[in-house]
Amino acid sequence: MTSHKLTAGQKFPKIEVPLVSGGTTVIGEENSEAENWRLVVIYRGKHCPICMRYLTQLESLKGEFEAAGLDVIAISGDGYEKAAAVAKDNALSFPVGYDLSIAQMEELGLYVSDPRSPKETDQPFPEPGLFVIRPDNVIQIIDISNAPFARPELAGILRGVKFIRENDYPVRGTHAA
């Protein structure tokens, strides 16, 4: 697999995914009239208990993220049934996207893993990613991990985004290697 990594300050690629609630959403479309930013959390899938705890924590902070001007969405490579079960079992009130393809995972610069066994899951899946995207479609914050154990603390992301928005703080880390 050839992978490229997205960098802070670049435009987020256009990704369309179906939603558990019906219809689809497109991430990566510029919307000059929008005021809200977008918090996109990529999770490994229903098989991952660490992801389920992270999504539950995200749900508990959803109101605070919205108050700070961020729309929240979580996306995985799971099919509809598993994604719907994740949304229901974790009482998620934010949109949950599914069927993220391997090509889309690669376009987002995510690490992709094969299951350890059929008991874990039945297909390759993305490792965690988190993106904070401005209305002009520029990536303000990016965090990509190759393991479920390394994820940014959501309360820290919330505090950081509030600071960024209140202080017109620039995108950091724009000198990519």
C-alpha cells in the first residue's frame, strides 16, 4: 500500500460516506457561508473496545464541542449493520458514517490494518485519525495513529480549538517533512 500523509494547513480531500441515519455526507467541501468547524473522528470499528470508550467520551463532550462551534462526526470502514450497532449501543447522537473504503483511508493518510483473526473483524480497517477542519476546508489540527492506544485527549482538543478560535491562532506544523 502506498500512503501519503495529509498535512496541517492543506485542504481536506473530498470524501463522501453514507450515514447510519440515512443519506450521505461529504467531508472536504468548502462552505464559505458555514460558521462551524468540523471534528472528524475516524475509529477502527465495532470490534475495538478502545474505540467504543473514545466514542462514548466524544458523546459526553458533544454539547461542548457544538458550543465551541464544531460539528462532530465519527466514521469507520464498518458496514451499515456494525456502524448502526455502534451508534445504538453507545447512544451516539452525532452522525456516524460507515463504509469508508481502503482507497479513502489511503487518501486520508490513515494507517490500515488487517484483522488478527476472523473473530476480530472480517476486513481491513483504519487505525485512528482525528481532523479539525475549518469552513474553508483547511485542516487546522490533524492526528493520525497506527494503534488504538495513541489518540489525542478529547478534552484537550476541545480546549485547544477554543483557544485557536478565540485568538485567531494560526495553523501550526505547516513545514511537513
